[in-house]
Amino acid sequence: MSAVLSALKKSKDEIAVWRREMHQHPETAFEEFWTSDYIAARLDEWGVAYERGWAKTGIVATLHGKNGAAKNKEKTVMLRADMDALDITEQTGLPYASKHQGKMHGCGHDGHSAMLLGAVQYLSRHPEIFDGTVHFVFQPAEEGEGGGRVMVEEGFFEKYPVKAVFGMHNWPGMSKGTMGVCAGAMTAAADRFSIKITGKGGHAAMPHLNIDVVTAASSLVMSLQTLISRAVDPMQGAVISVTQLRTEGSESFNVMPEFASLGGTVRTFSPETRDMIETRIREMAEATAAAYHCSAEFSYRRGYPSVVNTEAETELAAEAAAKTVGEENVDTKFVPTMGAEDFAYFLEQCPGAYIALGQADENKKAALHSPHYDFNDEAAPIGVSYWVHLVETALPVS
């Protein structure tokens, strides 16, 4: 166990207090006002400089190391934590459960923010261990609303030029005391599509007088799956899931509807596969509808891009992780997930790496986005220690 981790284990209870306070006050996209105030109050206690108002509720705190402020971006890095919650009704029954009905920290962003606060506190007390500048980003609206994209569009990198960006997410599928990272794609791009099929409604006993949208839609649902099995390189990986299918125009059992709508999600790792699938879904929707004498309206909305870790920064992250939990507990061939993450927008602009922090143990087994999920406070000192070792590694004192 590293000396840093040993020291931070003594701060576990304090970090847990911050985390549980935030857990009780979950706030969703761009509404993290209480959370932002809470984080700012901790920074004020420690005398740490910060700027508020990024993407409405975001905070950027800044610390300088042994030799003061960095003279250029080559001695500057960014660490990021998300702080928003989800629209889920919590079912943990914990004494610190959500006080906001219908909202909960079901993805551990309370833990992410608490760990980044722990890193700020430790590094503010030990500036002698690094040489350069660190920007700590407390980012709003990761869950589907692209707070990271908004920060980039608002000019984050113009205001805070950095040589590398780093992110971390707790991972219930990995044991506490382990970490995982890989170069290249770490998460998938997440897009959504919708298709409206128009036919001719009428009496269900006289189908020959109508144009059947139900048959057309059903055929399309099945055909879309062949894009994955026959059009995508098996080594690339992709998912098309139709998650919505409904008819419009009548709810009577003896009426064939005029319209059918279907929609779903697309997950891909490579830009080429992403482009191909968008084109092919459109072609397939139009061709299938025409085969059944229907017409099709198609829309495709691109969501978060894939999180793509750069090689050098992945090596830095793996080195810092090894210093934290031991090399034998770091999986450097982490299997990419089809989940999505808006840290991708930062990585599109700057080299960096995103790492997974194991949090599973006998008491913490619930999956992310489950109403039974709760961040594992026992893993928090490990996450803080990783941040500290990462700063030491990326900004070494000569």
C-alpha cells in the first residue's frame, strides 16, 4: 500500500461525510445549485481559488505546485469529476438516502465529486509533491445533457490550456482495490434514431384494402439486426437496440393503424462504423417501407462520441494506478463498454485518459443506474490516492 493511500485512509470518514451529504441532495442536469454551493464551501474552507458558472453550475478549482503557477500548458493538467444525479426513485433504504423524490445519485457522481474534493484537499496541503498547475473540474450534466460539451463550447481550453485531461468512473463490475484502463476506445458513442412509417388504416377484417404498417415495422425491426451481424466488422463491435415500437391512429383491436413509429439506440466505437450505420438504417427504413407500399420518415440524433484514450496518457494513468493499488491489480486491457460518457468531448480536444475504479465488495453489488445502487465509501481513499499519484506522475518535481 502506498504512503499516500495509507494517509488518505485516515480521511475516509471525512470524505464519506461529503459524499453522503451530496447523496442526500441529488440534482439533475444544469440544476446542481446546492451541490455547487457545497463544493464551493469546501474550497473556501481550504483557501483554494476557483471559478464558478461553467455550464451554469460547474466549478473549476486551481492549485499550483512547488514552484508556483505553470508558465505554459506543458506543466498543466486537468482532473474532472461529474456531479449530477439521475431521475430515479431511490430504493436503498439508507439513512442518508435521497431527500429529493424521484432523484438519486444512481451512478456514483456523488462519490466522484467527493474523491476530487479529497484530491484538492490533499494537494492543497502538499504542493511540494508536484511542479506545475492542476485544474479540478466539477462538471454538471453528464447524464445525457452534455455538460462537458457545453464547457468546451464555452471556451474551457482557451481559458485553461492544459497538456492532458483525466477522468475516472467507479465500476461495480470490478472488485474494490482494482482499476482498469486501456488505450483507444474506452466507451462507445451513443446515438438515437426514430422512424415513422405511414400506410393506410382501415378495418382489420379487410386487410387487402389497407396498407399494413405493423407488418412493415415488424419486418424492419428484424432487418435492422442484420446490420450488426452482416455489415459491421466483428472486431469493431456495435449495438442497435430498438427500444420503442408503437402504432398511432387507433387503439381498437379491429382497426389497422395508419402509422407506426419505432426508435432506439445505436452504440459504436469507431467513427467509420458510426457513419455507416446511420446511412444504412436510413436506407433500410426507406427500402423496407417501400417494399410494403408504405413511406418512412427517418431522423438520427448523434449523442456522445466515444471516449478514446491516448497512448501516452493511458500509460501515465496506468502508472499512477499501479502506485495506488499495485501493478497486479491494474487491468491495462480493460474491455471497452457500450456505455457512453461526455468526458469524450474533452478528449476530442486534448490528449488524456479515462480510468475505471473498482468498487464491488460483499456490501456493494448493485449496478450503475439501479435504484439500489450506492457508491462504496471504502473505495474513495483509493480514488483520491490515484488522483494524487497521477498529479505526481504527470507533473514531477525535478
